[in-house]
Amino acid sequence: MSEPEFRELRYFRAVAEDLNLTRAAKRLGIAQPPLSRAMRQLERRLGVALFDRTDRRLVLTHAGKTLAKEATAVLGALDLAVHRTRRAGRLDNRLVVTAKPGVATELLQRICERFRAEPNAPELGVVVSGFGEQADMVRDGRADVAIAACFDGHGLDTELLATEPRVAALTPEHQLAERDVLSTADLVDEPAPRWSVPLVDDGYWLGHPDRPYDGPVVRDSAQLLEVVALGQAVALVPSSLAARNVRPDVTYRPVPDAAPYQTFALWPAGSRSPWIARFVQTALTHST
């Protein structure tokens, strides 16, 4: 049996997603008969049936479901390799770095200022990204290095750049605001915000991994502070964020036993880029 071609895998993925040859052919920009022949050819190559074609409808067999999962991973890896290769060929003297607004961008600005002073430093492209986007941007080649706090580390190398305590954000009228210092045990029954992109265990946000999180969904720190000010949630936030957001409708209390807020540099695992290594070294030297 011969190996499947990437073209056949792309065709198969479209058919597996639509389970309709007409729709899949239209999406792929080809006629239906060649697509049908390609699926038959793929089944002959693999020696298994990928579709159950009874009752004039397509249903994935067990083998088909397996290939659908594996094809997505293979094609994703191929697309990533092509994207990174093309980018490497075009942008040898440019480094793209990213961070979300707030603590990370302030740190990134400081690092970039130092890095630009390096002899023969490449051009720096700085991209402000949204919450939870940084790791994916590095993985798919849109950025070379990211500064982030909460992320999925798959396929990445990382270095810890900064650590700071977190404090509880709550309304001045809240009964816990009467105390000078709080603990995570004090927060266990409080409504907690739920992030739209769950990058870490929910327990991180109030220090209790087994408790239900029934607060409102938030997408960034500005929205988080608004739901706190409305009395809809209590949240643990970095102390630097609290210092930058002094407002009459939100008060902050130290929580010494809460896990600290940590900021990392992220870059592709196994990278041999000398400029990425130089940037990370600059970040480690000037992050505090």
C-alpha cells in the first residue's frame, strides 16, 4: 500500500467535516466527481473503508474518525512548517514580539528598549495581542517571542521573568474589605470571574481548585475590574495591576497565601535562532 498524499488528506478533512461531497467539493473549489475518486483512491491506499455510504449519506467509520483526528494534526504541522519556513526566508533581520496589554506590555517595552541598543540588533516588530493569544502566536509563527502569564506551554520553551504577589479585588462595601489582610480561605465562598479563554485551572483565580466558579465571564482585566466594582465577583489580581488601577469603587487587600503572578518569555521549543536567544537573555537581565 502506498502512502497518502497531502492533497488527499486535505480533501478527506473537508469531506469528514461536511459529510457531504457536494458541499466539500464547493469548499475545496473542485468538482464533485474528482473528489469522490480521490476518496476512493485514499481508501485503496490505506486498505480500509473511511466512510459508510449506506442510505445515500456519508458516515465516518471508526477508521475514518481516527484518520480525521490524525489528519488534522498532520496538516496543522505541515501548515506551521510552511508558514515558519516562508517567514524565515523573508524576515531574517526582523524579530516579532508580542504581549497582551497591562503588566506584560509594560515589561515588553522595557525589554525592547534595551534590546534595540544591542549591536546590530534586528528590526523589532511589537504586536499587542489579546488575552490567551500569545502562545498560539508563537506556535503558528506570527510571533517569535511572547511575554505572557497564563498559557498552554505545549511546543514552547519558557523562562520565568518576573514574580509578584496577587491581591484580592473587591468592592469597598464588601465585608472582607474591613480586614487588612485576607487568605484564600476567606475567598472560598465568593463568586469568582470565569475567563473566556481557560488557560489555567480555575482554582488559580481564587486559590481553590475544587470550588465551582459561578461569576461572570470576562475577557480582559478592564472587564474584570468592572464586574468587581459591580459586586458580581471577587478576584485575585497582580499587585502591579492594582497599583495602576486605583479607583473609588474597587479596593484591594493582600492575600499572602495566594499563588504569585508569574510572567514568562515564550518561544518555539528547540529554536536555534541567535536573535531569539539574545532577546530572551536581554529579557532575563532587564525584567526586574
